[in-house]
Amino acid sequence: MEYVSTRGGAGAVDFEGALFSGYAPDGGLFMPQRIPSLDRDTLRRWSRLPYRELVKELCSLFITAELVPPSTLHGTSGDTGSSAIESVRGQKNMDIFVVLPKGFCTEIQELQMTTVIEDNVHVFAAHGNSDEIDEPIKELFADVDFARKYNLMSLNSVNWSRIMVQIAHHFYAYFQCAPSLDTTPLPMVEIVVPTGGGGNITAGCIAQKMGLPIQLVAVVNSNDIIHRTVQHGDFSLSESVKSTLASAMDIQEPYNMERILWLLLGSDSRLTKMLMERFSVSKSLKLPEDLHRKLSETLRSCSASDEDIVRAMQRCWEENRYLLCPHSAVAAHYHYSQPNSMPRCCLAPASAAKFQDALLRAGLVPQVPPEITALRAMETRSTPLERGQDWAQALREQIEAMARRWGIAGQGGTQT
């Protein structure tokens, strides 16, 4: 399996090349050159697999003749930054640079990152939102010589491997919810995905293209660019990013929409590049009528306000005695507001324990594990990135300083 850029300006790479990277050199995102198609017998066989075996089978379709050894690690929080840190903290020959949006994370989310003080962990607190902190990352990966010299890779959903594993979530959810795989046609299952940067909904689109009979619903918070795009073909920015209870979804530029559009355009890199460059310049794009029709056929969508989120959290607790995080509540809002004619699964991306303010606003009592409580007493360490500062240059200098400290010209590193 080879991987190509959505914009067509970079050579094909193998899985290793896609894994140890971020943005493609031409500014696009790596996607598999071919999406495998699965038959009924394969789906029936996969339906009997435990989750880990299902992930292995799924990944084997996208990884050819390469060994990926499993490692047993301690559990992580579910958030990209802290999860990435947990996977490499204290490891030799690998440094991680994490940029967090100061003021757009909860206190606990931030503490999970800033209380890790191993020498190979470098946390930067940027005074900006998620869209703004993505810009210096794009700039560093656009400098191909720099990215290659210091072996930069990304651990967020810019990286294909993140999307690849998320595809398995949709298969697993389908097999748990489908009443039977012995009917013709196979039954449909609706999967509701809380959506910010668009990674998990992209994984669902790929699963759908592979032959999984699912109806996808992208549910956003008040930052509703994906919803407006699905409903009206209006892929354009609002005046500002709105701060919501579902803070990880406070995103206006969902970069994975580029992957979805590429899929719907039949892997037409030339047209994908033209559309994304037009959006990059004007921050506004009206989808061509045919492309909008394909998108609205592929996805349903919905937007949830903070009030909707609070009501969904309250109702879920009253009916199920289950505490939802505000991001999961975005999906639950759709469930409570829309009747379902088929089995439905709502994806829940995070623990409610990290969103105590949202729980209190909903009149609910947080259930805080002792390891979370202990964070407030721990030493913290982070480097501020102030407004007006050249963030890309600051990160560049820190990466270069890290390499000098190790006494080598280039050093393996990761970022998120």
C-alpha cells in the first residue's frame, strides 16, 4: 500500500513514510492510494473478532510487509496531547513537542500535560486557539529540509496512522449494534460522531467506502463550519472561534475536511488542491453543486449549543446514571433530538472527570479519580508562546537546541 498527498504534489510513500510525517511536503494530507473493498464474508468474519484482533486485521490492509511490534503501556486519558506524552515520556532517542491552546483546555487537561517533567517532554502553552496553534506546525512541515533533518512527525489526526486506527472504531461499533449479518442487504447502523478537526468522521467515511453499511452523522458545537458545509455547501469561517463547553471541538478550520473532499472527488488531487488553496486565501469556499450533493449524501449533520450540551448531560444522568463529558454530550444531543429508524451508536471521546466545570453547570456531581486530584499538587512545567511572537520560529529554535543538547545534527522528534 502506497500513500499519496491529497494535493498531488508529492511523491508516493510507503506506510513508514506516511507514519513518520505530518503534512505532506506540498501542504496536503497523506491518504492511501487505494481504499480496500470488503465483502460480506470478511465482514461476517470480522464481526466475531475481539477489538484488538479487529484493529490488527484492519491495519493489515493498510500496512504491507512491515512489522509493528506491540508494546504494553500504561493507560492514557484519551486526549491527543496527554495521550501522546504518555506514549513516549522517558523514552530514549525521541522528544515530543506539545503545543496546547492556553485558555481553551480545562484545568485538568492542561495539568495532564504540564505536570510531566521528563527531559524528553516539551510543553508549550500558546495564547491562541486550536486553529492558531496549527499554523506554526504547518509552517515547520512545509520546510521539508528542516522536517527531514530533525525527523519531525505529527501525532494528531494530521497523521494518517491516527485515522487508520479510528476506522476500526466504526467497524467495532457496527458489529456491536447490527442486529444480524445474515440478512440481505446487511442492516444499516447510524454512527454519531462528535466532530472538531474531522479526524474520526473521516475514518467513518473511509469505513463506509470500504463497504461498511453505516449512516454517518457529524455533530459539532457552536463552531459549526462542518455543519454549514454539509447543509449548505458553505465551507467558510465565522468571525471568530467561539469558546464552548466542548472545548476540544472549538475549531473553525477542520483540516480533515480536505481528506473527505478528496474521497468524494474520486481522488482528484488537482481539484482538491485548487479548492483548498482557494479556501486558504479567502477563508471562504462555496462547494461545487455536485460535490455538495455527494457530501450531503455521505453525511448528516447537527449543531449543539452549550445549552443543548447541558441538557444532554442532565438527561443522560437522569435516565442512565452515566456521566457524559461535554463532547460526548454533543452526540447525545443529536440522539435525544432526532428519532432513529435504525440502530444507533454515539461515540464518546473523553472522560467526564476532566470537565468538572461543565458537570457543575449541569448540576451534576463530578466523580474525580484520585490520580486526577493528585495533579493539582504536582510540579508543572511549560514554555509560554505569547501573542505577537513568531511561534514557528520559537519552536524551530527549541528543536534545534534540543538536537544540540543531544550532540547530533538531527534528532527524532514528535509533535502534536
